[in-house]
Amino acid sequence: MLGVVGVGAIGAAIVTGLSEGSDPPEILLSPRSARVVSKLAAAYPNVRIADSNQAVVDRSDVVLLCVRPADARAVMSALQFRNQSLISVMAGIPLSLLRELASPAKDIARAIPLPSVAVRRGITPLFPATEFARRLFERLGPVVEARDETTFDHFSAATATIAAHFLYLNQISNWLAAHGVAQSEAQHYVSAMFAEIAVSLHGHNSDFETLMREHATPGGINELFCRVVGEEGVWTAVDTGLDRVRQTLADRQRDL
Ligand SMILES: NC(=O)c1ccc[n+]([C@@H]2O[C@H](COP(=O)([O-])OP(=O)(O)OC[C@H]3O[C@@H](n4cnc5c(N)ncnc54)[C@H](OP(=O)(O)O)[C@@H]3O)[C@@H](O)[C@H]2O)c1
């Protein structure tokens, strides 16, 4: 039995991906977020709702912890764990704290799922890649084994760039709109252009510099744009933003 404590956006995405895949596991959900959990239980015969968080822990061989990081200590402290397997997706909660709060459980993994696990196309960094964590997330797309917890936290920082990617597309779309293209047409154009380009990222051999060169004719307008945004400090700002995210995650760990 897989138990899930905290069924919000990412908990529901994981349950959906597992339940719609082949040979779905039995899943027991914590009762909070009644609307979401009843929808999942109604949609999938392998999903049930427990009476309490403790009932989830008591009846599960593997417990998936998906509450918000700020709630982690309170939620976990209120639970009595056994020596069972745990997987935490809670960003920035280090293994040392998980071990302390989930004692005597020792088989503990951290994971960074993406919302696309719902359609089993997520890529999920794990640390450590315990057998249970690997088996679970391999059902939802490829997994990446981080070599240590610091590297795992760097993967976590990298996921902070996703919203900015959409802002970048929004900026291009707004520029078109400001120059006379209807807003909806601009959005449609930019979406279609980047959706098609994203296809070239599938597979394991994306060499971004090669892809960049393939799209940048020497002396052409792509090359010009790359140069200007570089001169304006955009690429440096990406590094600065990632460093700041990493530092913020580290500071939060100290404050837990
Ligand atoms: N969203 C993502 O793409 C993503 C990706 C990777 C990792 N994560 C991590 O996943 C965790 C959840 O993120 P999220 O985006 O799914 O947040 P979310 O949508 O807010 O989900 C958190 C859920 O936990 C519930 N909860 C709060 N207290 C609880 C308790 N005592 N017992 C049981 N459930 C409780 C919340 O219910 P209420 O709303 O009623 O408080 C909510 O349904 C975070 O730690 C985050 O770092 C998220």
C-alpha cells in the first residue's frame, strides 16, 4: 500500500499518473483537501481515503510526504512512524530532519517530481535513489539519481526557472502585441513556435550550444538577439537568480 500525506497539486499529480498507468498500486490518501481526494477516489478504484494522517502511516508500506515545507515539522511530529519506507517531495527539507521526524524509519528518499508526472512524462531527481522511490517514480517517467544531497538541492534550484520561462514567452508575445498584432494571435504564434522547438529537446542528447547554432545563421537575426541579450546581462542574471534560489533554500533549511 502506498500512503500519501498531503494531497494538493503535486500529490494529486502523482496519484493521477500512478492510477492511470498500468497495474496501478493501492493508494491511501490523507483526508484533508476533501474536494481533491474525493475526486481522485471517485475516479480511480485503486484509491481510497483514510480517516486520518496516522491511519495512512499505519496502513502503508511506503509513505509519500507531500505537504508544504512550512507544514512539514508540525505534520510529521504528530505522526508515529514504523520502520517503513518514506519518500519526501517537500522542497528544502533535508534528510537529516526527515530522519529525526520520522524515526525509526530509515529507508527515506527525497524526490523532485514535476507536474507532468500526471501524464507519466515527468523527470524526477532522487536522493538517495532507494528501491521504493525508484520503483514508484520510474512509473511516471525517467528518474535521475543525484550523486549527493547537495547536487539534489541544485536540481531543486533549477526547477525554480520554469515560471520565468513562461514570462520570457509572455515578453515576446507582449512585444508583438505592442507592435500591432492582436494579443490572442501573438500568444498563439509564440506558443506554436516554442511548442515545436521544444520537441527537439526530447531524448538524451540535447546539446544546447549545438541547437543554438542550428537556429542562429551567422550574421543573422537569432545571432544578433543572442548577442544583445547577453550584452544586456540576461545570461548573467540567470546564474545570479539560480545562486540566489540555492542560497534561499539553504537559509530555509537552517531555519527549519
Ligand atoms: N507543485 C509542484 O510542482 C511541486 C513539485 C515538486 C515538489 N513540490 C513540493 O510538494 C509539496 C506540496 O506542494 P504543492 O504544490 O502540492 O502544494 P499544495 O497544493 O498546497 O499541497 C499541499 C497539500 O497539503 C495539505 N495539507 C496541509 N496540512 C496538512 C495536514 N496536516 N495533513 C494533510 N494534508 C495537509 C494542503 O491542504 P490545505 O490546502 O487545506 O492546507 C494541501 O492540499 C511542497 O513541499 C513542495 O515543495 C511541489
